[in-house]
Amino acid sequence: MEEICMEDEKLVDYAMAGKRVRMARVGKGMAQEELANIAGVSVPYLSHIENARSKASLTTFVRLANALNLTLNDLFCDSLRASGVVFE
């Protein structure tokens, strides 16, 4: 079971997802305080996510993606083998 958990760590690039959150936030002219408020997280936690000092939960990434009008694909595109619509 330990091997599976270690493999999962390699599958998800949290650092890159955090960088994408920051790039999208800055691109939209949002302050960290504004995004944190909308997404329901603290400013220090958002800063840690953006700077790869914390690994956010899926729920938190969904909140951030929704607040930034992004998809999870946008944040984790390098961690996915296939991107795009699977179900319609």
C-alpha cells in the first residue's frame, strides 16, 4: 500500500498547479485576499498553495478553480494522460 501512495505523489504536480493558480489570479488582477475570500481559504494557506509549501485537497482546488473560472484540467493538465470532454 505504501508503494501506491508514493506513486500517487509522483502523479500529481501540486507545485505546478499552485503556480497556475497564481498565474491565473495575477492575470485576472486579483489580490490574494480577494481569491482567498471567494474560495473560502485563508490568505496564508493560499500563499502556501501558490508557492508549493502546501498540498491542497481536491475540494480546495475545485474552489480555487471555480473562483478563477478555470477547470481542474487547466490546473492539472500536466498530470493527466488525456484532457478534454470524456462524458457529455
